[in-house]
Amino acid sequence: MADGRTGHGESLLYLTDEQLRQGIEAMFFAYRGFTADPDRILGDLAYGRAHHRAVHFINRAPGTTVNNLLNILGVTKQSLNRVLRTLIEDGLVESHVGKADKRERHLYLTEAGAALEQRLSDAQRARMRAAFRDAGPEAVAGFRTVLEAMMDSELRGAYTRLKESGT
Amino acid sequence: MADGRTGHGESLLYLTDEQLRQGIEAMFFAYRGFTADPDRILGDLAYGRAHHRAVHFINRAPGTTVNNLLNILGVTKQSLNRVLRTLIEDGLVESHVGKADKRERHLYLTEAGAALEQRLSDAQRARMRAAFRDAGPEAVAGFRTVLEAMMDSELRGAYTRLKESGT
DNA sequence: TTGGAATGTCAACAAGACTGACATAAAATA
DNA sequence: TATTTTATGTCAGTCTTGTTGACATTCCAA
């Protein structure tokens, strides 16, 4: 597609192995920063990153089913179930049997759950906001473009659906 | 919150909570894609992501010490040691006692280790290359700018040093 | 020379992922 | 109606990868 600006002698220097390696390492180090603040908060409580992810996506799509969450998170039901069980026991998440289909469980955050979600996402947003502000709008647009191109196609679908449900 | 415009007429629309949330989710889904290909290869062998990281950075800086690797990877020495032990047992990494300081161990990939590193990074680079090509050079520049701004400052230091040692 | 700091190893444990087997209930279908 | 499929939950066991604690070795400086 946008292959370095057409074929007429334009440089593809940004596609050298060295550039790609730098991109890979940037991704590695940046992801550490990306998760560092929520991880600190979660460490104080008895929760981990898995709980954060569950709470995040339940907040994003209240009433989502277990199966739906499974597909978004890309883990096994056994693994997700362990996390959900503790969140429900601790009163952060509620599970309601579906009205139309009684096999389904619809998931909602309680007030306490929403408070935790807020606390976690505030921390993560603060870092993202600082990075976005430092980098400027054009860089942010490029950032998003590359990330979308890097997703697996099924995940890109999930991401796009979430994105569009936002506003 | 970040709700619109500054006084000096510049749009800050890219800093709304909604935009930040999309950035967070993009990061989450993209990182899954980023690690998917190496993870598949590693799953067939008896290795995990931790082995990949170790092999990657030993390849990047041959002769690096355990302590140095520790700082880059951000795990405990005990955790790294387990990984290194299996890699050494399997003949992928060599550990040499330091000449100047005999407490240090200097780490090198064997031929087999270099072959695995190549195989893993080929897979990861292929995806990165496709994403970079689809996104174009301006987007790639923005991508790198935002990622660097998102790192913790110590990690940014490590990243920059690696980056500059590259060419 | 002696004690502290740096470096690395071994052991034990926990979180969170996995697979496999199985149970239950409800929906869909033959 | 009988059977199969789907959605969910649970138990048991394994693996990777993180953690702390205890310890050995080596270096260096008081």
C-alpha cells in the first residue's frame, strides 16, 4: 500500500532490519511503561493484570457475556473464570443470567468495581496523555495507524467494533 | 477533562479520554499481535517469552553480563537465572567467567542459539515490516515517537543506548 | 585482614496461563 | 420428542515466569 511513497526511487530506509529491530525494542520497552502504573496499584491489592483487563472490558461493554469477553481477552474460560470468580466474590462484578438466553451470564461492574476501574484507567490514561501530548497529534495518528496494522485480523475486528461503539 | 482546545487555537481533540482509551486498547491488541508469531514458535519448543527476550538481548549485546541483562529485562535475577540455566543446558547460550571481575558471567549465543534467535526475530520482523509498510514512513515515525514518550525514563535510557549501539 | 557490597546460584512458592474431563442447563435441530 | 449443540462453570494437573529467602563467591575499601 503506502510503500514509502510510490516506486519512483523513493527510499525505503524505514524498512531496514535495523529500523525494524528498533521498532521491536521500542514496543517492548513501551509496553512495560504502559502497564507499570496499573500494575503498581494492582500489586497493593491482591489482583493482577488479568483482573485489570477483565474490569476494563466489562466497563467498556456493560452486560457483555462471558463468551464475548473470552474472545476479546484471548484466554481460556478456565483462566477467565478464576479471575471473574474472585471479582464476583469481592463484590466488584455482578453476573446476571440472561433474559433471552438463560445460558448466558451478563457481566456488570458494581460501584466498587467501577471505582477500581476508574482508579486503574486514570493511572494508565495519565501516562498515555503525557506521551500523546509530548508526541503531538501527527505522531499520535501514526502511532494508531501502525498499531492497527500490527494486530491480528480478528483482533482488529474486535478493536474496531469497540472503537466505534465509543462515541 | 482534556476537553477540546487550548487558548492558542491549537486543537487538543486528540487528548480526549475517548482518544486515550482507544490508544490504550490499540496498545493492548497490537501487543498481542506483536508477540503472537514468536509465541507460536516457542510453544512448539519447550520455551516461553522469557527465553525469547533473553536470547534477543544477548544477541544484541554479546558478552553482556547477567546483571546488565537483568536491568534491561526488569525481572529478578532468580527469574532470569532459571531461563538462562535452561538455555545453557540446551546449548543455546554460553556463560564465561569475567576476566577482569570473576564475579561476572558474560553471555554469548552459540550457533544453535543464534539460529533460534534468527528464527524468532524473522517472524517478528516480518509482521513489523508488514505493519510499517502498510502504515508508511510518517506513521512509523509517529509510532516511534509516541512509544519513546511512553517508556519509563530509565528504560528510555536503556532503549536509547541499544538504539545507538545499532549502527 | 576483615567486613560490606556486588554477583550469581539454589530452593520454594504464587499467579496466571494452559489442557483435559466432566456437569448442567438451555437452546436448536432432527 | 429425542438428540445435539452451545454457554457456562468446575475440578485436577501442568507449565512458564514471576516472587522472596538463603547462601556462596569474589572484589574492594577501611
